[in-house]
Amino acid sequence: MLGGKMNSLRTTKLLEDADIVVVRFGDKYRQWNAAFEAGYAAAKGKHVITVHPPALSHMLKEVNAAAKCVCNEPEQVVDILGEGTERGDSEGAKRRGQSVNV
């Protein structure tokens, strides 16, 4: 039980210090505590970006509603944050034919 409490303490501290929180869901990333942490971050006024395959959209509709942006691929997050394009927008993802909801 101590491990879970230590993880919670560490995660809470990281969320408090963050400006942007990226939460990834998928076959390997279905930890539902991440949905809780995304909600916590949104309630604290943090900018939340969710990343998941389209098949999980309905399951995560409430989490996505609180997010500032919903992506299907991690590369889209990079594009949105400005590391992958000159203008720092989602143009790189659009060029690759991927959908980005901003």
C-alpha cells in the first residue's frame, strides 16, 4: 500500500507543478487512475492534452471534454506544442492526414 501512496504523492506534486499535462490512453495505457489525474489537473486549471486511438473516444468522452486538445498520436502533441512545426500549430499532423481536435 505504501507504494501506491508514494506514487500518489509524487503524481500530485508533478501535477501541481505542471503547466501542461499530457495523458495517454491505449492498449498499454488503460490505467483508469490516469483519467482521475486528468480530471484533477483540469480542476486545478492545468491545460490537459489527451492522446488515444479513436476507438477509445466514446469511453473517454468526459475526459476529452475537459481537455484543451485531443490527439490520436504522440507526434501530434509535439506538433501542437511547437517542436515539430515552425508555427507551433497542428499543421504537421494535418500534413500527415491525422485528425487533431483543438
